[in-house]
Amino acid sequence: MAEARRLPLVVIVGPTAVGKTGLAVRLAQDFDGVIISADSRQVYREMDIGTAKPTPEEQAAAPHYLIDILDPDEPLSLAEFQEMAYAAIDRAHAEGKLPLLVGGTGQYVRAVVEGWGIPRVPPHPELRADLTGFAHVYGATALHAWLGAVDPAAAESIDYRNVRRVVRALEVYLVSGTPISVVQERTPPPYDILQIGLTRPRESLYARIDERIDQMMRAGLLEEVRGLLARGYGWELPAMSSLGYRQFSAYLNGEATLDEAVQAIKRETRRFVRQQATWFREDDPSIRWFNLDETGYEEIREVVSRWLGGSANG
């Protein structure tokens, strides 16, 4: 008897503004799918324009999970996101739907696809302060040697000069009694995964980014930022310090013009695209890449259809 093939998961990755949402909505419509957002900013309510959240029309065209689930002052850890993403994927399977994990937050996607072991130990500020103080008094090498005594594997992988990571590794061990190297072992999830990577030539992508940001401004991005500030969400919040929001602080404080703020968003978005490329590499054999300036929807749809046919036939 042929072994049953594992349940499918389609993953769509790529840089911001490349066209992930549009493709995902069409695939969800054609294959009875649901979209699970892997975007660290779209989780926040009231932050719609600056996060390029799917439009009401797109959300009506296909079910979307993990957007609008937190207020801007609520934290979300990587472990919490991973847990919610797995729950959403399993719910989709239980309902006979095809889950599509879609987003440009590389850490979120990789944590789900690769099954990262993530410490569930919350921060302990006093312990961290003590460990950091130890490093200041006795030196970073002494702190690293302490880690080497309790977790040699972690010590081997963490540079002694990265005191923050050494402190976190010791924190996990001292609080939980389990070495972080054990906690972080990866357990691939029980899905059959098709990863689709979307790309465009850099000049084309930059032009799309500029047009998107101009459209955000026409749609009321500045008013969205002012509204968030008026409701008490300050610049110190991770949500408010994210791309597309923090650049307005200089303008609203009278330290820059509006045009300078907009240009800063465009400039920082291009930098962010380059950072995303370190998470989603075009030479990664686990990702099937498509240049959307050259490839039409039907070609990608056919790839998914053939893959699902194999998944269904086992």
C-alpha cells in the first residue's frame, strides 16, 4: 500500500510590493484555499494603510487568518506566532481547505516551515541585568565560559562578543533548566510544502514600491499615523517604530518636511527589500522562483495544480 502523502501547505514568499497578496487571493479562489498572513505588522488593528494590509475586497474574496488580531500596544513573540500559524494551518486542513502561508517576514515563515524550536521562556529583566553586569565586571569571555560549562553546543554557535545572545542562552538555561541548544532543535512540521518565491527585477520592484507608497499617502497614511498617536500609541511601541510609521516622527515633530518623510519611507523600504533577500535567497533549492515581470498567473497556477495532483494521488 502506498504511503499517504502528508497534508499540503503552499507558502508564498518574496519582497514587499512584489505581488504576493494578489497571487495568493487568486490561488485561494481557484483551489478553495485560506490565506494565513506571515507579516509581523499586519497582525495589528488600526494599522491598515502603512502595513499594506489586504483590502476589504481581497479579504472578502478569500478567508484571511492572523491579521487584525492585536492592538498596536500588544506584543507578539515568535513562539506565539508559530503556534497560531500551526493552529490556522490545521484548522484549514480540518475544514478541507488549502492553507496558503503568505508574507515577507522571513523569521515568521522560516519558523513555521522549518519547525524552529523556540524558547517559551519570557524575558526576566532582573536576571538579564545580573548577567549583563557579570559580563561588565568579569568580561564577555567569562560570561561565554559560563555558557560553555552548561551548554557547550550553544557556546560553540554563539560568538562571545555577542553578549546579548549569550545572556539569552544563559537566561533560558537558568530559568528552565534546559539548554537552549536542546530547546532550539528543529522539528519539521508534518506537511507537504510547496514554496513559491516571487521576484521582479530590482528597478521594476523599486518602481512598484514608490507607487505603492504614493498610493498609501493618497489613501490617508498620514491621517492613519495621526489617529494612532491620538489614541495614545506612542513611538516607543514596536508597532509604531516599524517601517512606514516611524519615518513620520521627524515630520510631526517639525524636524523634517512631509516630502522628506515620504522619501525616507521609500529609501528605508528599499533597504528592507535587501534585508528580505537574506531570508529568501534565489539560490535556495527549496523555493521555486517566478519572475512576475516574465511569468503570468496561469503558469504558477499550473505548477500548483500539478503539485496538488501529486499530493492528492499519494
